[in-house]
Amino acid sequence: MLKFILIAVGVILLTFVLVKVVDKYIPAKLKPVLSIVLWVLIGYLGYQTYMSIYEPIKFNKVKNKRYAKVIESLIDIREAQLAHKTVTGKFSKDFDGLIKFLDTAEFTITQRRDTSVLDVEMTKRYQVDMFKDEIIIDTLGFASVKDSLFKSSNRYKSLMNVPVGKPGTKFDLKAGFLEQNGINIPVFEASVKKDLLFYDQNKDLLMEENQVISTVVGVKGNAIRVGSMEEITTSGNWPKTYGDNE
């Protein structure tokens, strides 16, 4: 981008020089035509230079607004999936199952108490009362998962819909297990391609966005996602400047 700007500025300066040359060396009959052509060229290159600066600014504004909306949805999906795992022990593989779960599932409300009870075996052995510590979990009641996460909002019913970008785009949702130290650990991933989010934007800038390799200053890779099917994480691949990614 910078290279293009420098080239455009150089060509504009060269054109100004040519205008002076034309004015000095070209026959009077040809000067009006050549002058018009050169000034048109200067105007065109000036416009291209302006757009080369303006387009990235406009793209960044659109990008930030769309990422913010998508991240809100991905955070909702993550919260719903974590609730699903808490209740069922695994993540949902599809949105139909996840939304059905939210409609019907309940959290168990518990209370933990530390107490001491008579250790019968040790008491018999030493012929004196011996006690041991125990943790008692009391069930106090149940709470709707839907109300706990979304209160009075029904936005959970459209979790699958990407709120911005190409109309009709859905999030891609996957779930399964990864083995770690002989244990199968539940994992999930929800994502949408940047090509779909910025389908109507400058293609060169979109290509650059797809090549981001750091989550410090941008969204890494060719998609924005939360969770992973390749590692055990529920984090998002966006920088914290866009919102909570953990």
C-alpha cells in the first residue's frame, strides 16, 4: 500500500514536470490538447492516491464494527456451550441441540459444607473418639439455564445466525473430544470465515486481513472463532481490545 502511494505521488510529480516541458518545448497548436490530457492524468492519479489512503481507513471502521457484533454472538455461544458441558458433561455438536438444551435445562444449585464426623474404624482401633473431615454437598434447588444466561432475552434462539456480513451466513459449530493423558476431554469450536464477514469490502484489504498471524493486534487466520478442535481451549482468536476472549 505504501509502495503504491509513493509510486502515485512520484507519477504526479513527473506529470507536473511534463506539463512544464510541454509548455516550454511543444508547439503552440498541440499545447491545449496535451495540457488537458496531462491535467486529467494528474486528477486521476490524485484520486487514486486519495482512495489508497481512504479505503484502508474505511475498511478498518467496517471491520471493527462487524467484529464487535460477531464477538458478542461468539461469547453467547461459548456461555451456552459451557452451560451444556456443566449439565451434560460434553459440548453440543449442533445449534438445534444447543437451543433445545437452553429451552429445557436447569442448573443444580448446591451448597458446600465442611464438617467433622466420627471415624468409626479409627475409634475402634484406638478406643477413643476419632473424627475425620468431610465435605457435604447440599442441593438447594434448580435454576433455568436460559434465564441464568440470557435473562428475559430470546436472542439465544438465533445463536446460529451471524449478525453481520453476507446475509444468511451461519456460524460453523463443531464439538468432540481430544485425548490428553489418556483422558477424553470435551472440546468445541464456533467460527465464521472472514470472506463472509467482509464479502462486500475491498478484495486486496480482505486478502491482507486473511493473512493476519497475531492475536495481539488482530484476528488471527482466515476466520474468527471461539474454542478449538485442535487444542483444549475455550478462548477466542481475537485481541482483548475487541472484547473478552477467554
